[in-house]
Amino acid sequence: MKQHRPGKTQSAHSHRPPRRRSAGLSRPLLYVATFLVAVTAMVAFYKYVIFAAGHEDGIPTTHPAVLARLVVEAGDELPPASRFTSDQTLELAYADEKPSADLAVPGDYPIRIQTGDQIVTAILAVVDTKPPRAMAVDQEIWLGEADSFAPDDFVTQIRDVTPVSLAFRQPPDLQKAGDQAVIVLLKDSSGNQAEVTARLTVLQDIDKPVIAGATDQTVFIGDTISYRENVTVSDNRDPQPVLEIDNSQVNLSAAGTYPVRYKATDKAGNTAEVTITVTVQQRPEGYVSEDEGYVSEDELYALVDQVLAEITTDDMSDLEVLSEIFYWIADHIDYTGTSDKSDWVKGAFLGMTRGTGDCFNYFSTAKAFLTRAGYETIPIARVQDAKTRHYWNLVQYNGAWYHFDPMPNLAKYHYVCLLRTDAEVADYSRQNPRFYEYDPTGIPATPTEPLDIERKVING
């Protein structure tokens, strides 16, 4: 049994003094206190961030001799680390082998720089202050042949580190002939601007079209005329000038002389005019028309023999005989645009008796004369896909073949197709397109060397 110490008494219940409750804060004050605590914590965190920006693992990352910010131009090379200080005794190097800075894109890039054992952080500021550059491109157009131009038509080799937009200071005037300055504005995405001045030359077409092949014609009452046959129009700019033919004054039912006007207009509005005369004659007595029936070779050859007896003699050379035949036909048949091409005998007969005809009559008459004079001939026709037809002969002379065409041809220039070679007629066809173009299949070739003979100009 426990013994009680003297002076101490125990009772069944301990008696403690009652607790005093502290006076509590009012609710509004509690809110204010909480807000102040939060603000204090945020300030402390901000100071920590500032501190951490200049320290790394407890080591300061700034240096009094190292620039906090270095400005370089966009597009330049990465500057050496030494550019971050003016202290020539301070050795600097990039802490990273490849600093993460894109020098083609303007912006601020954090760069780690090492000086001794310390690594500091600086800003490499990439800025774009240089205006764009470009080369001017001059343009040349014909008045009325261009609808519009874009600014990039006048510049090339645009150089800038950022995208460049183009605009005209003032759009070019495409309806004004002459030279004009065209200013192109260049603006990059950083706002830098430049101007490039180019030249636009607007040429004006003042050359008239050329009408060729429109010549005077002689026909008989009741005949028809093809006014467009062998007529061509060319122009220096317009590949298809418009040709108008006014034959309103021609009366093919009455003898007389009548004007026919040809007018060509190109797309620039230039015009050229040619007027020819159509002579309508009374058909002579005894004339055999194209629809009056058959003409025999004997009838034709009788007429040919009469003429040959007048223009040739037995002591003439072959060249002299061929020349006489050629020029008699050229001088005695006037060109017209149409004929009956169904029978060469009738074609020759009509060419001789009426004194008019087209290429078929010249060809047929030449064939009749050459045959009666004892020369072998081969007929030739222009290719089928040409716009118009043309006929002529090959004649054998001195054992070789030559082209023989007494029809006067003034469409491009005076040309006398008397004993011509293949090369010579091909050359003429380049001047007067497709005139002597034919299918050579089965046709003997001529000599390559041309004959050195006298040829008189045919006036037509």
C-alpha cells in the first residue's frame, strides 16, 4: 500500500481552475490577414525568381563586364562570344556548342556564355533594320496587246531575311505609248521598305498591213470572178488582219471598166487600201465558151502550129525555142481568177482564143506548145491542202528536167519561172509561201545547179 507524503492530501477529485477563452478575431480581420500573408508569399517568390535568373546552382549568372544584351542584324553570322564584352582581357566562350538562336528570325534569344568557371546568361537580340533589295526588270509591250502587269513582273532577285510584299506606287498606264517609269515598293515583315524603279516601254504599231496579189482583171460578160484568189494580206504584228473587198460597182452583165477596192485592217487600227480595175468585155464572135462542148486536140494543135510557125525558125536552138514559147504565152494571156479545169485541151484552147485565164490556162497552153514543138513535159499541181490551186509543167531540156511556168507572178516580186531548178522554185516558195509546193513522188528531180540564161521580166 502506497503511503502518502506528509503535507499532501488527496481527494477523490482534483480541482482545476476553469480555462479562460481567448477573445477570437472577427471574420473581416481574418480575411485581411490571409490576403497579406498571400501577398508576402508572392513577393518572396518573385524575389526568388529574380535571384534564380542571376544564379545557377547557387552561382551568380551575371557578370559586370558581360553585356546583358547584344544586338545583331538578322541574316548575319553568329558573332564571336568576345562581342559580349568590351574588356579585352576577359576571355569569353559560348557555353553551348550550338547556341539556340535563329539569326534569320528577329527576336530575343537567351545565350549562355562562359567566362572562366562562371556561366552567365545574356540576350542575343536579332533585329531586322535593313530594307529589302531587288533588281529592276524593264518591260516592253505593244499598245493594246497586254491587259495588266503585276509588281513582280518588274523586279527579280529579291533579297531579304523575311518575307517581302510588293506593290506599285502607281500602276503603269498600258494605254499610253512611250516610256514610263514604274516604281515598285518592297516591304519586309519587319516594316523595312525600299523602292525599285523599272522602265515600261509601250510600243505603238503604226505600220499598215500589206495587200499583195490584187491585180487588174479582164473578163467577158457573164463570167464570174474570184476576187480573193491569190490575194494575201500580211502585217508586222497582226497575224490575221481583216480584208474587206468592195466590188459593189462591178457589173458583169455590161461591158465596161469597174473599180474594186481592197481594204485591210490590223488590230491596231492601221489600214491599207488597194484599188484594181475589172474590165468586162463583149465576148468575141466565134469564141468557144467553157460550156459549149468538146474541143479536139486537132483543133487546138492547128492553132498552136500557126503560132509556132510565126515565132520559131528551124535554125533556132532549143533554148531560143523554149524562150519564144514562154514569152508568147506570158504576153498573150491576161490573168483572171477562174477557169474550167476539167480538160487541159479546152483550157489551152480557151487561153489562146479568149486571151484570158488563170494558172490552168497558162499550164495547158504551155503543154500544147511544148508538145507540138517536140519537147516532153510532165504536169505538176500544188499540194492539195493549200488554200488555192496552181498548175505548171516540167520540160525536158538538154536531157534534164526544169520547171516551166509562163504565168506572170507579181504577188511578191517579179519572178520568171523559165527553166528553173527545184532549189530555185523552193526558194521562191519561201518568199511566196507554198506557191510551188508539190508532192515530188514520181516526179524526176532537176539539176542542182541553176541555168545561167537571160530571163526578161514579165509585166503581166
